[in-house]
Amino acid sequence: MCAKRASRADLPDRKVIQNTMHAVVQVVALRQGFLGNLSPAWTGSGTIVDPSGIVLTNCHVANPRAMGMPAPPADRLAIAITQRSDEPPAVTYFADIVVQSPELDLAVLRIVAGLDGKPVRGLDLPFIPVGDSDTLELGDVLAIFGYPGIGGETVTFTSGSVSGFSKQPGVKVRRGWIKTDATIAGGNSGGTAVNHDGRLVGIPTQAAAGAGITPVDARRVVDTTGDGRVDHRDTPMAVGGFINGLRPVNLAKPLLKKAGVSVTGAGSRTKVPMKPAESQYLPELGLPGAAPKVKKGPTFSPLVFSSRVTKDGRPINPAAVLPRGGKEIFASFEYEGMRNGRIWTQVWALDGKTIVSDEGKWEDGPRGRKTLRLANPKGLPDGEYHLAIALGKRIVAEGKVVVGRRAEDTDTQVSGQIVDEATGRGISDALVIALKPGVSVQDFLRQQSKDMAYTSTRTDRRGKFAFPEQLLKGHAYGLVVVARGYRDLVVEGALRIGANAPEHAMMNPIPLKRG
């Protein structure tokens, strides 16, 4: 029997939809660049399930490395909030991972700080009460919310019906997946599926109804990246029939319980606030697990670049690469310890040439948020823009953003695995170093200088790694691998990144001999 199509009468009422919209968040993984500015590495969706700031999402959104996916480590997880349905979400908070389950592809986050990095307490955020996914039956109508790549900048609502259920090997419940004909696209992962009463019953997880199943006739037919071309970088869209997969929310309840959240009765409520030491922070993510040391004098947070900001200066869709033809660049940051009348300078450069150098007296008080704006009514030229903020002769914040050309057109993300030559098993905690172009491995071994390394990382428990810095195309990099109990591996020019190298490059397993 086919599931019935959703009708307007079956969907949640307008009030429920509005509340759900405010509780659906965008999760933005941020990386700190060489100059200190923060830029997004990937995005996904999440659901606030408790007013204190508990967010339920997918593990592959919060920490793809835990899923064995090749991804750079994130330095921060930002939470972007939607205030109006016709406006993009604005980055408002930072969150930590509290608990995760790579096996179920689920994770729980806790909002811990504002954009200034200071702890936030006593939050009373809109939230969605957790329902009971075991009560769903064929034909029940679902409302899906999230931030899919094919949906543009704003929160996107789709609807569909429960098409069935399927098991998952290793998961000891009958309902490992909820099958639905509702649209789920890239970026929707970790978002929200609510029933008629507005209760969370499923987490959009993948464009398929279970492991080993793919959507029917999914093609790249729309320029979802906005770069003026339809190619392998664009999100595939289902142009025929499709059955997608939701993770039943009941599978997330043990994780929520570990996070100190009760999901019985009237909905989610925090029972026991967890201390920072109890949270399952992930060292490989570099997420803050302790309060930063207090610095003397003025302090400035890392710069965040965007082409739009809210009225109070929060960045909308922060990016390392801004679209061609834009007329404005905004740089947002938090500050503390300033005093009015102090001389400060902002210097903007385009491709290494200074285009703006503005010195003045500070007039914005001792602390707060400030947004700097670079504008050209005729359109900003393509290139790399560098902003430096200085107090006297000391640079207190700086960062770079690219306009017009895509980051993946100029560099490549490299990942791989280090394995035991005899057993083929991954070697954990191995140090993997890519040397700077032109640096020979012999010189590096002789001098042992960190300045000679272009980027480095350590392998996870399965021996997998992903360099945190992308490698520039058109160069060759020496490779050094060091692991306890194994012979060191050094290869001159091992990493040759051609001009036409893909955005992501997966190396063949690299074997090490015991020694």
C-alpha cells in the first residue's frame, strides 16, 4: 500500500511551524586560518531540543572525522539562528560536542559561548519537544526543516509521508530508519522532522532509506554552488522518484540522557547540567574545553568575513570565498578592554597591495561587537583581500577572504591512512607532515625545524588523517611519517598536486615497517 501524499490539513498549524522554524539551527564548522580569522569548512542543520541550548544533530555534521570521513579538523562549531523565514540564519553562538555516536550518526551539542567567547548561561531558547518515533505509522505526515544546499540561504520547509521502516545491521531495534518521500538534500542533514503536533520524531540523515540504498535518478542539474556552472561540485537533485532516510528520534534518547536531558512527559528539559570535564570533547577537533587565559590589555576575537550582517553585526553566511560581483565585505569581531580616544588603524589590501589605510580614534566603548565594511559601488574586483587591525604598531587581529574565485580551484584537501605493512591495520597517533614546496626531506631531517613544514596532523584510531591545511595546486611536497614502534618514512616530493587536481584527494594507504 502506498503512503498517502501530505495535505495542508495534515500538516502542523502555522504557530507550530513558526516555533519549529526558530528552533532549527544551522551548524557551521569553522576553521581558524593562518592569520587567525575564522572561515567555514562545512555546514549542516540541527535542532534545539532544550531551551538551555542543547542541539541534536548528525555526527557527520558535528564531527565527520569520527565517521571516518576525510575532513579537516574544525576549530569551532558555530550555531546560526533564524529569526525570520525570509532572512538567512546569523551566527550567534559557539557550541561544544557533549556526546556522539558514529554508529548511529547522531551527536548532541551544547551551546556554551557567545561570539565573544564568553560563557552563556540561563538561555531560554525556542525548542522542539521530543516525540515518540515508535508511534509513527505508514501514511503519517512529516514536516521537514533544515538548510539544504539546494534551498538557498534561508531555512527550508518540505513535507512528505512515512513510506515505511527498515532495520540497520548492528542496531538492536526494529526501526533503524524511517523511510519517507520527503525531500532531503545536502545541508538538511541533522535537521528536523516533526509530526502533526510539532514534536521531533526524526533526524534527516541521508538521501536514501538505509545503508546501501541510493535515490533514484539523482543528477546535478542546478548550479547549487552559485559559481556559474553545473559540475561535480553541485548538489545532486532527485529528478525522478526517491525514498529518503530519517533517523528515528528514539535512537537519540540515550544520548540526550547522557547530556543530562529528560525527554519524558511534556518534552525536553535539562535535569543535570554537565560540568565541562564531563563532556566528551574531541581533541582532534580542537574545541575549547577550558576557559581561555585572561590577556592583559585589549583583546579581539578572530575576524569573521561575510557579504551580509544583521543589524547588530552578526555575520550571515560567513565564508572564506565570497561571490564574484559583490559590492561589500564585512569583517565582524568582538572586542574588550578598549577605551575611547585610543588610536587604531584598519588596513585593507588586495592581492598584496594596500587599498585602504584608515587611522582614527576609537569611539565604540570598552567592549562589544564591531563590524568593519569595505565597499565599492561598482563591485569589488576579484582577488584576495587582507584586513589588518592595529593598535599603535601592534596588529591585534587580521584575516583574509577571497572574492570571485573558489578555494577549491586553487588548492586541494589531502587525506589518507597510515597502516601496518604486515597486517594492513591502521596505525593510530602517527605524525604525518607535508613539507613546504622546495624543502628537501634531507634538510628537514637535519634541521628539524617546524618552519619547514607546510602542514601536519596525527592519525585517528583507525590510522586515518586529513591535513588541516589544503595543499596549493602546481606544487610538490615532501612527506614525513613518524609512528612509535615503526621505521620513519620520508619520501621526497611524494605529494605532487597537479594543476587539475580535484577538490579532495584520497591517497592510497601508506604502509610502515616495524622497527
